[in-house]
Amino acid sequence: MANHNGSAYLNAAITSVLAQSLTALELIIVDDGSTDDSAARIAAAADNDPRIKPIFCPQNIGVGAARNRALEAAKGRHIAIIDADDLIHPNRLEQLVTYSEAENAPIVADDLIHFSPDGAPPERLFSKSRFDAPAWVSLEDLLADHFKGGPNHLGYLKPLIRRESLGDLRYREDLPVGEDFDLLLRLAAKGHRMHVLPEAWYLYRRHAGSVSHRLRAGPAQAMARAMVDFRDETAPQNPVVTTRLNRRIARMTRSAQEAAILDALKAGRLWPALTGSIWHPSAAFAAANALTLASLGRLRRQPKGGHRSPLLLIAPGINMPTVPTSWDVQRLTAVGEMTSDARADLTAITADRNRPVLSYGKREAALAGFIAVAERL
């Protein structure tokens, strides 16, 4: 268990591990430079149960590095990961270990249940998949777009891994998210297939601090780089694997581009947003579509030289939304249908880089706004 400032949920996570029906276990908790009272909670828990082995990092080293510290200290025949804000069913480890031993399975994972403190109904990860018996998962399966008829969410699983199968493999320490999936890929490349059970014994807590919510540009770029490294250095020379990896790399690269544009827009940094839209117009589609007027309203700021009212670009055929009276509104036509004078006028009214420029409408039409504004570059 790696923990960084997770004291709000830490005691519950620890209790769920210590309550396992399989009692022959050690719980290695690596506190990753927390600044809350996590260290004190971990130390108190260790005083009450000798199965807890705490490791305290004086500074934050990241989830991958923290987990690697735990792996180096682990003595068990099997390795299992639990996040510090999650829970596991009391029978989970016994069920997974029993299955691993009976089926000689190097990696065993179960379905997981998303639950939220805000009262949203729990939801199983594989709710759209259709399987009621254990399923072998190969490297090709990990990279496929679908698993058992539903979306492929295998990268979210928290499997039990036989230590001898893990060998000297460790988590990449440059991945702030996606480190589990990267390790699974490298295990699969060594021929260690995973068994996925249809039962759900892992409870994944969704809350505002969860790191796996909307992917930001930096982590998405790191994940794309990791997949490129895996393709070039580790993946077997298999046309199916290569094709699927390339498709995933392209999607992750686009996600990074979308996130960069969206982050720039939300921060009111128009120049990077426009530049990104020019070089990656397809990414601008999704970024523009993801914005709402509520989020765009946060772009207003007070630049040097006085207040600048936001300019809202309305896509063709879109009804006029309700906006603050201080905003300026410009209805767009498709760039190819604009006269040179119209393009010049639009360039003139958007020339102030201190002024937030927002777009509203369908993806394709909203992109017309990006392109039109970017014509001045």
C-alpha cells in the first residue's frame, strides 16, 4: 500500500486488509512523504498489529517508486496491491490465492466495484462485459479495444501476482498514473497470462482526490512514452501486438494533446491553446466539446492594462446561450465560407492575447472558431 496524504481513508483501508480471512500476510505500507497525519496513523496501526511493516519516505517520490520500495521489502509468495483509499472484501486474498494455487495462475485479478461517498450507486467495472467464468488474458487481450463484449478496462485491475513470476520486474517510476497497466504489459510479454474472475472483491473509492479522474497532459504524455518504450524495447514482434500498441499510442497521444489544450483554455492561456489547436486540430475538437459555459466562465481574469471582457464565438446554427451582459459575442461561419474581410475583422477583435476567447457549439463548428482566430499566427 502506497500512501500520500491519504489519512482520510487510510484507517479503513488498513482495517480491510487486517480483517482478511487469510491471516498469513504482511501489510507493507509506504508513506510517500505525506504532510498530513498519515505517518502517525500508520505508526499507531503498526504498534497494534505486527503484520504491518511501515516504510516512511522523507519526501514524495511518486507512486511507482513507493510501490517498488514495498516490493523490495516483501517476503510473501504472492504480491497484492491496494490503494490507500480503497477497500477489499474480507475473503478477497484467500479467494485469489486459492485460485492461483489450484490453477497454477501467475496473475489473478477480480472485477472491482466503484463506489462514491457522494451517494452515487455502486457500479462494477465490467458491468458491460458478459462473462460468468474465469477468463485467460493474453498480451493481445490487454491491448484489445474490448474485453468480453464490453470496454477494455483491464488496466484498472489490482491483480494478485505470484512473486516468482514478478521476478525482477518493477513499476516504472516516471508514471504518475497507468503504472499498473504498464507492469501488466511487461508481465504478459514474458508469457505470464492473467486470469480474470467475474467476482468483484475489490472496492475502488471514487472521490475528488482520486488520481484516475480526468487525465491531464503530463501524465498522458508519460503513458504514451511508456507504451512507445514497451513497443520498441520489450513487446514481441507480433503484427497484432504492434498494430494494437500503435493504436493505443495514437489515442494516448491525442488525449495528451486534448488535455493540454483544455488545460490551457481553463487557465486562460489563449496562446498555447491556439497553438495546440493549429498543430493538432483533431484534438481541438474534443477539447472544445468538453468545455461548458460554466467552466469557461472561470477564464475571466484581470490582465495588465485593465479588464478584458471574454469573447464568445458561437458556432453556426446554434441558439444563443445565456451569457453575462459584459461578454462580447461573435457568431461564426465556417472558415471556408468567410470572406477575407470577415476573417480580417475576426482577427482584429481577437488580437488582444489578454482577452479570453471562448467557443460554443458542435465539435466541427467550434473548431472553425479555433482556426479563424489562429489565422493571425
